[in-house]
Amino acid sequence: MSREKLLEVKNLKTHFNTENGRVTAVDDVSFHVDKGEILGIVGESGCGKSVTSQSILRLFDEKYLVKYEGEVLFKGDIDLLKLSKSEMRHARGNEISMIFQDPLSSLNPVLTIGFQIAEALMLHEKITKEAAFEQAIEMLKLTGIPSPEKRVHDYPHQLSGGMRQRVMIAMSLACKPRLLIADEPTTALDVTIQSQILDLIEDINKRFDMGVIFITHDLGVVAGLCDRVVVMYLGQIVEEADILNLFENPMHPYTKGLIKSIPHMDGDRKEELHVISGTVPSLENVPVGCRFAERCQFADELCQSKMPDLRVVGEGQKVRCWHAEKIAEQEEAPVYVTS
Amino acid sequence: MHVAQEQDKLLKDEFILAKKRLKRHQKKLLFRRLIRNRGILFGGIIMVLLTLLAVFGPIFVPYDPYEMVVTDRLMAPGAQHFLGTDNFGRDLLTRMAYGARVSLSVGLSVSLLACFFGMLIGLLASYFKALDNVLMRICDGLMAIPGVLLAIALVAALGPKMENVILALTIVFVPNVARVVRSAAIVIREETYIEAIRAQGAKTWRIIVLHIAPNTVAPLIVQASFIFADAIITEAALSFLGAGIPAPDPSWGNILHDGKVFIFNAWWMTVFPGILIVLSVFGLNLLGDGIRDYIDPHTSK
Amino acid sequence: MKMYFLKRLLSLIPVLFIVSIVIFMIIHLTPGDPASLVLGEEATEEQIQAMRADMGLDLPILTQYFHWIGNALQGDLGTSYFMRQPVTEAIVSHLAPTISVAIIAGTISLLISIPIGILAATRRGTNTDRTVMGISLIGMSVPSFLLGLFLILLFGVKLRWLPVAGYQPITDGFFGHIKYLILPSIALGSMHAALIARMTRSSLLEVLNMNYIKTARSKGVHEYLIITRHTLRNAFLPILTVIGQTFGSLIAGAVVTETIFNIPGIGQLIINSVERRDYAVIQGVVLFVTCTYVLINLIVDLLYGVIDPRVRLNKK
């Protein structure tokens, strides 16, 4: 089934001006999201996944802090990076909306949740406050919050964590956007609440045929939810594949490491959980060669000195590794050192 | 084979070069961090200069700070008296140099004493719950009385003497220090490693002195520099009001006190000591801000 | 909210108790006998004894304290032996200029500092920001009495625009009143303005870094509304605390400023009383100003509840 591209990110680079000079947090990233598709972006903290998502909405301070390069094409021909400030504001919350990791700190403590949901409606649809609150109640109902007529007048601190995330989702859905970016929406929540929120996101995706970018560090969450996955490491995409391929046939050593470090409830409990050795190097001094080389078992001089390109290795699968095929052949051998 | 080796070597060289570049980059970062903390640099320079004035100034100035020369009354700055004379014909530069001794030593003594007693009280309050309530209520009470007023009342009761000014200002500033130390110490007290040390059977005073106290030093130093500045201001205000260092001893505030009456015909008696006060307070504020940023880079952004 | 108010009110009791003890003790710190100090060296033994009885110094110390605090609670702060008039009366008659100076200084400093702080925060890192921060750092380093002297030199001696001393009651004309108080108010307000400007800036920057600001941006909220609607109310809480604290020190600072500009307020009253060793007045003024200060901080705390629903709706 050939689908229409909703969002296409082409060669996106996000540079930050820090006190210690320029840092490139997102380095030449390209991917796309189809209409009604859920795309997962996976990586450790500091890999640039959040920066990527916030770059799409241009949420960083462009005057002093950040410089973007590349293209972010929305609905085929609108380059978000070229929009004027007011055009961009119009897109935010209306066409593309976002939910964040920690719902408590992401909601304004001195405004009622009803107002915070209604605010986007008043801004984008120019309706009265009363009408906006009516719709806010509808939205709360949709996200499964009990007695929403009363809840609209509550403040964030009066709700539980799961409720707050539902409020965040209600807020992001208010204007029926075409794309929802969810930045680790379940990380701060209890496990039982997590699955409820995941169900809700899947339900919304189906019901409104809304594209979703789901950002997480947890491959386990991705497995049940996403159609396709992009794996990021230190500002770059290291592997892209559809969900089946990724788990059946991971090509990049980093992806393999991530998959092995998912705890299996049904597996042998004595089996030691895999840990990828080392830590993510700082963005301030990125290695010249492959960025994963320092932590990679297979790294040789080529990897240390020259950065591999992201290349196509199968249908819909891309990988950034010199030795992907060679490593794939050695599969099943206990190649990783656990530390 | 040969070609491959050559290539190998080239790659290696490139690798080493990259590492060297990295090292140079890190050095540059350290240097930049030093340059960036202009607070410590400029504040430090100002304070060193003022200290030099206080320590060595009186040795080099050509006049006696107490000798009154009636014929030289209210002379404008000039060749004979570089910064002019006061209403008793005393050389202003000389009095300002001696005044630096008085003003800075009052400021320094107050800040050291307040830090010492404040730390003591803060540590006791943080560690002994029974004491905490009593000590902190007393601090609240003292802090509720505006500092200048408390100082004026205390000096009025004790009598205008330099030691009494120091004592009064110390009483005014101790509660601030105690609060800062207490809140820093409480954070440390709750740390797991203190729990572990206690479980090993360490004596209470050992825990306080060796493990908790050192961790309160950083905020204490910042506090000390601000109290130094505040003490200089308050001493100057008290002396200016005639309720501080008694005449004829010179302090910057005293010189201003004498100058107030003659503000219409002897501007130099107000401007020069005023500049010294502003300079020292500015230097100490810079220093305090700089140290705070150095300790906790969060606040600088 | 009621509970919060009550709790806050109850917490004042121990503070005011300590305050009263400290202020009461001040007179007993005096080395030697206060009565003979008051009367001077030529006083006879009978005179001193009479004075001691007059000041209540012959009673046991606890009795003296309860006597003093009991009267103070009824608004009787004793009698000034020098002015031969109740201390309360003396304070009331000196109050108007002090309140006027404090209010004008407070208003000027708030009107300048808060917008400037907001400006600096929204333009952080620019030259505007650096200039504001630089000037405020200098402003914080110039004590009010010194700025007062400099202002006298500049406006009174050099430019001769404004009167440099004296006072005219507001009943004799509003503009004359302001004309006399403008320089003292600037002198008094500058340090507070500098402090509040810095506080406003840092508080705003902190809130602007919060996640909910990012949420608001992701909804497409205009930068202007981000500041006014989403930031200011949250940022105002710490600013409010500083305003409360500095307003108290405005009254205290007025003591020094009044002396410079020769304004007959309670500052001048206490300074004159120090010279006259009129202890009842000193104690009375300090107690009065402290209570005002505590009261202002109480009001500030109550405003907290109005601004922040987390305080208002807390059921604790």
C-alpha cells in the first residue's frame, strides 16, 4: 500500500550555540512519516531524538541559541524551516502538536486545565471562550477522564500523573492536528498507566488517521505500537527499518545491543541482562569516525577513522555501519561483553 | 602490501592528529571558563587594591590623620593636599587611607565572626532537632528586625566604640549565616553516606566536623563576601549618622559625616570617601556573584 | 485558604515574642546604669534613684518585661523623658513623612525595576541585557545614604533643580510635597530597584525554562502571551517575596535617608533619640517598624495564596 508522506525530514541539522562553541545535536537526519503511521524514534538520552522532534516544531530560541539546516517538509511542499514566525505559530498546535515526558511540569500550575486545553482552540479557531471550554470538555471525555465538566476547573496539581498525561493528550488533540509528536509520553508514569496511555495513543491514531512520531528510549514500548522505527545515536540515524525487520533482522550493532537489553518476562531468569558497555560520548567532542566505534566490539581502524554513510541494505531498511553484513553473518555467537 | 601499510600509517596519523586537536580544544575551554568568570577576576583585583591601600597606605601618606591645621581648612584638591583637606585642615587622602583600615577591618571582622557563630548555630540546628526549633525561632526574630535599626539600637545601648560596632553588626548578620548553613547541612545530613558513617558508629561531633561542615563551606564563602559588603555599608551608615565609630577616628562613614555639613563648599569630602565605599561594595558583590557562579554554574545562565 | 491564613498568623507569635525580648533587652545591654547615663554626670543620687523608679528599673527584670509588653500590646510604648510625651504619640506625629517616602520610593522602584527585569529576561544575552545587569550591579553597590549625598551634590549644588533638604506636608500641596520627597525617594529606591530588577530577570528566566512554556509554544501561543499569560504569574511569586522583604528595609532605610534630607520622619526621631539616650523612644520605634515589616510580609504571604492555586487549594 503506497501511502502519502505527511512529514518528510531531509538532512536536518540542528546546531546549538553554547558557551563552549557550536554543538551539532542533530547531524544530518532524514526520515519521513506517512499519513496515519506511527513512527518510533529510539535512542539513549542525549542521542538527539528530543532535539529532532523539537526542531520539527522549531521550539528552540532561534535568535541566540540554535540554527537549523536542511528541510522539514509538511504535507509534501511546506518547508517548516522556511515559514515565518506567525505561519509557524499557526502550524503549532493546529497542524502539528506535541506531548512531553513529564505531564506535571509540562502543564502550567497557575492555569486551569480547561483553559490550557481551550487556549489552542481560541488561538487557532477563533471561537469564544465558552465554545472552547465546551470542546475542552469533549476532549477530556475522549481521553477517558471521568466527570470532565468538573475537571475543567481543576488545576494540574489536583490530578494524578496518568490523568495529567490524558490532559496533555486532550490538549494536543484539541485542534485535530495531522501529526502528533509524543516525546517519551509514558516514561514518567507507572507501568499500568503506561499501557493505558499507549492504548489511548494507538486508538487516537486509528480514529483520526493521525500521523504519530513516538519518541522513546524503550524498544519494548515501540514493539507493540509503531509501524516503523528510526534508531538514533549521538545525533545521527544509525538504523531505520520497519518494525518486523528491526526485531527479526537488526543490522547495526547498537540496535542489536538495544534489543538484547530488553528484559524478557518469559525468558530464562538466570540469563544476564545485556548491557552496552561504555557511555555516550559528549556532543562537544564527537569522534571523527563512526560515532559508535568506541563502544563497538567490531570496531577497527576504518571505523575509528572514517564515518560510515547511512546506506540501504534491504527493503525499507537502512544502516550506518561499515561491517553490517559481516556482523550479521556471525550472528548467534556471544559477541558482546557484558559489563 | 606496501601501499596498504602506507594507508594504515596515514590513517593512524590522522587519528593522532584528531586526538591532539581534542586536547587543545579542552585546554581552550578551561581558559575560557577562567576568562568568563570576570566576577572573581575584577572583584578580586578591586579588593586586593583596597587591601593594599589599607595595609600600606598609612605608611606612605605624608600627614598625620589627627593633626588639625586651622589655616589649611577645607582646601580643594591640589598640589599640597592631593585630595584636599577637611573642616579641621586634616589631609583627606591620609584620613581615607587610615579610614580604609577601620572600614575594611570592621567589614572583615564582622564577616568572619558572623560566619563562625553562624556556622556553629547552623550546624547545631541542623543536627539536633530539639535545638533546631529554638535556634531558628530566635533567628527569625532577629531577622524580623530591620538590620540598620537593630544595629543603631545596639550601638546606642553598648556605646559608640569600634568593638561595639563589630559586635552589633555581628549580631545582625549571624542569623543569615545560620540559615544558609543549616539548609546546606540538612541536605548533607540526609545523604546516604552520612547514614552509613553513623551506622559504623562514628561519634556525632566527628560526623559534624569532618563530613557535614566542609560541605557548607561553599555557600558560606559566598555569604561571607556579601556580609562583608553589607557590613561596610552599615558601618558607614552608622558612622555617617554619628552612631558608629566615634570621632576623631577616621572611617569612611565618619569622613562623610564631617563632609555633610560642608557639602555645599567641599564636595571632595563627600565624593572621594563615597567612591571608596562604592568601589569596595561593588568589588565584593562581583566577587560574591563570581564565586557563586563558579560553585553553581546553574545560576549564571 | 482560611487554614493557611490562620497557620501563617499563628507562626507570627513566636517571632514577635523573640522580637519583643530582643528589643526589651537592648536597654539592659547598656554598660552601667541607664538612669545615670540619661541624667549625665552631675546628677545626684536622689535624682538617679527617682529616675530609676520612673523608668521602672528598680523592679525585677521579669516584672519589667511583662509591664512593658503588656503596655505595648495596648499601644502604650512608654513616655519619652526628653520630649515629655508618650512614645506612641511621638511616632504617630513623625509617621507621615516616612510613609510618604517609603511609598514613593517603593512605587518608583517597582515601576522601573519590573519592566526592566522583564526586558532583560526576554532579551537575555544581548547588549540590552548586559547593560541592565551592569547598571543594576552598580546600583546595588551604592548605598542609599551615599546616593542621597551624590544626588544633593548633583541636583542641589550643581544644577539647583530641586530642594535638597526639608519637607512639606501633603496637606500644603501635592506637588510641593513631591518636590521635597523626589530626591530622597530616588536615593532610597535605587538599591531596591536594582535588586528587584535582577530578581525579576532571574525569576523570569527560570520560568521561561520550564517545560510548560515549551508546551505553550508547541500550542502556537504568541511570544507576547507566553510572557504575560504563562510566565508572569509564575515568576511573580519569588519577586513578591523580595518586594515584601525590601519594603521592610525601605522603612528602615528611610531612617538614614531622612537624616540626609532633613525630613522630620521616624528616622530622624530615632537618630535624635540616640543622641539624647532616650531609650523608650528607641525601643518604641524599633518595635513599631519591626511590626510593620512583619505585617507587610504577612500580606505578601497572603497574596501568594491569591496568585498560586497550589497554595490556595492546599487542604493541609
